[in-house]
Amino acid sequence: MNKGFEKTYHELEATHWWFVSRRALLKDLVCRAAPDRQSAILEIGCSGGPFLLQLRDCGYSRLTGIDISPRGHRALPRKKS
């Protein structure tokens, strides 16, 4: 992927209405499907991890994200000790 486009994508992912709305909808679906906050959740194509952060803020702790983009991996938050 073009590095300039990828950088812009990660910036837009944080604030653009489409991404914000999609994360809110998905969070609601996950909370209904997996109400146990100890459920293991895998996000495939997690980009920089904004959805995983949102789930972590809701109390989920067994979160894993994978993405093909090395830049996305660098943007992922690391596991808290």
C-alpha cells in the first residue's frame, strides 16, 4: 500500500464519521454477542487498533488484533501489564 495513503487512512480512521459510526455499531454487537468481558476476541484487519481500544475501555481484556500492514502493527497499543 502507498505509504502516504496509509498514513492518511490511519488519521481518518480516528475521526471520520464512517469509522466512528462503524466502531459504535460493532461495539454494540460485540457487547450483545459476548457480554462476558473475559471472552476472547480476535479482530482480523485491525489496522491501528482503534476498535480494540474501544473494547478495552469497555472492560474486555482478552483482545488480539492482526493486520497485514506493518504500519498498522506499529500503531497497535501494546498489552498492558
